[in-house]
Amino acid sequence: MQNFREALEILEQKGLLLSIKEPRSVMYEIARELKAEDGKRAILFEKPLLSDGNPSPIRVAGGICSNIRFILEVLGLNTRKELRELLRKAINNPILPVESERAPVKEIGLEEFDLRRDLPILKHYSGEPGPYITTGIVIVEDETGKFSASYHRMTPISRNRLVLRAVEGRKLHRLITKAEREGRELNVAVAIGVGMNILIAGATPAEDRDKLGIAGAISGSPVELTDCETVEAKMPGNAEIVLEGKILPRIRELEGPFYEILGKDVVRKQPVLEVSKIWRRKDAIYQALLPGGKEHEILMGLPVEALLEESVSKVAEVKNLCMTPAGGMWVEVAISIKKERDEQPMLVALNAIVAHKSLKRIIIVDEDVDVENYEELMKAVVQRADPSRDYKVIADILGSSLDHSNIRFLTVKGEKVPIEYPRSKIIIDATIKGPKELFERPEIPPSGRKSEE
């Protein structure tokens, strides 16, 4: 599945897409509707209004990944486990992209534009400094010919410039740093509104692989690329919208605050993208994503599950695995295993940490616990784990920058100053260690009445 609008059509056929034909403003109104339907239905806004009140020629759609069922329906899968298996195969057996002259995205090209006037960029919350593009996938070809494709939030700071968040240490940040050392700009394409294959691949933290190759393997056919015209870069030919441009060397502007899955992210100086051309389909659909909503959580956490399963399967037979809602699908994982020995859960947890360093809490349970049912999971934690023996805390270890629980006020010269302490992790072994019969669940047998002859 390589087309954004095909995904919308599938959701519509399944009764999972709401079409709103009345005008809705990009200033909070569209975000309010997305919040109301978060996880229930995707929404297509037929008549968006720009911030100046004028109608936008570009429709807006959001929430297509706000429920795991939506993703499974679009990909033709039945279970979360099937999705993990598909993604693991795609990571290990990519189908590399190909060049194609077919490019619906090039139906309209703009070299004279104003980002806020020509795109229906949403302002979601009152605490944001401005409107944010939240589904922009930045595509860069590295020096080895592999394509990096990753999500980066970005907000306009002028007619043709955006400041974008590039997390330190991740691939785009490394590519920016390398280009700056060499005294050059980094040419990029930013795709908005792509098929489910690229949406999932772009969120997959397999930075040593060709991300568009992963996308091709998810759909079973190569991603078709076409050339940008103002910079040396490639773009997906069937995207809805593409911004082509360059990340400027050694130029930084303030970015944030921004509402993340675990709270409010801070203000930082971040790289600047200068857009040189906007491409779009004639009837383009702009993809929106509600920051801090279910779609945000799912796109961050769901692809991580495949990498976790790959890692922990080296030391145990994994029955199921789930990034949890309490952890925003990012900092907590629950793993059910077929336990063979009492030391095994700790090995499973350590392998999970190696695969995903942002984990804060790792819960290991027996195979009879449904990890996708959070109430059932918590019952296992309370009833099967003894805190003094089965909770293991690892102090002073790298965690997620989105987790603010390590920040404390310290009084300095009579004033309270927020101090960021080193982070920690906790491993909870909620497997049964004693007699299993003590944890048996009652079963009601069939009727004891004798059948009438």
C-alpha cells in the first residue's frame, strides 16, 4: 500500500472515516475535531480554512493511525503480532526503491509561495509558538546510497523557512553535523501524506537500514522515487505534498515548546530548513497528526515492538509483547514469555533495554497474561511480583528525553531551581516463582445437569 488516499478509501469502506463537509479552521478547530475522534475514526476535512479565514484548496485528513486496527485494516493484517512479523521481515529483507517518471505529486509546483498561506498547517494548542507540520517525513540519501526517512516536527519561521526538531544522535542530526563539518547544505525532501508503508517505515528506528527499502518490503513493491528540481534529492512520486529544500549549515533558531506524548517538550535552538519548492497533487490532501494523541503514540511505539521482539527472542520464547498506553507507547513495555528458568526474565528485560534505550519500565509476565489488556497486566504486577525481590532498579542510565520525572526543584540561594538528575530504569519480574496452583484462575465448567433423553 503506497498511497495515502488509498488508505483513506479503505478506512471509509470499513466505516472508520468521518467526512466533515462544513468549514473548519486550521486554528484549533480541526485539532478539536481530531481530539474528539481520537482512536475512534479518522477524519477527512473537506473545507479547511486558513488562519486568515480564507478557504484552502488543500483538504486535510488526520487520525489514520490513531488506532492499531486502522493500520491492520489498511495493510490487510489481523493482529499486532502479524504486523511485528511483517516489519521484522521488511527490516531484514528490504525491497529497495526505484526511479520512476510517474509522479502525481508534481501536478502543481510552486516556487513563489508562503508556507502558511499555501499549506493548511494546523495550530493545535494554545501553548504552541505557532502552527506545526507534524507528519513531515524528511528523506535524505546518505553517502552509502541508503535512504534515511524520519519524522521531524517543524514550524514556519518565515515565508520559506521552517525550524525543525532533529534529535541529537539520531541519523538526520548526524547527517546535518557531517554536512556542516564539510561546509555544505544538506539537501532534503519532506513528504507529507504518504502510503501506510512509508508511514510505518519512517517511524521505525532501524537507522542503519534503507528506510524506503523497508517501506517497499512492507507493501511488497518498491517505493517509486522521482527527482527534486531545485536540490539534489529524491521524493516519493505518489506523495500528496512534498517540500524540497536544504538544511542550512550552522544556522539555528528557537523551536518549541511542543506537546509530546509524555508532556511538554522544551525550547531549544534547532536547525533551519529553507524550502525552495512546494510540489502537490491538484486535489492534494494534507496529513495532520494531533500532538500527544493516540496516533502520535502509536506511530512512535508500534514499530519499536518489532525491534524489541527481535532482541528478546534471542533469550526467550516470546508469546506476546506490547508497548503500553501508560508509557505513551514509548517508555514502558510488557513482555509475556514461556519461562524456562527463574533467571530468564532479567535477561529478557536487559535485551529489551539494549534494543530500545528510551525504556523506563520493563514488565515480564507469564504466557497466560494478556499484555494487551493493561488491567490484566497490572493485576499480574501486583499479585505476582514482590517489590523487594522482583523489582530491580538500574540507576544513572540513559533514558528518554521526553520523560521529565527526573527533574526536581533544588533551593539555591533561597530560590527554587529545576535540576535534571540522572535517569533510571525499573525491571519488574511479574512471573510466577512459587507453586503455580496458587495462581490458578477459577473456571466454570459446562452445566452439570443431565441431558434429557
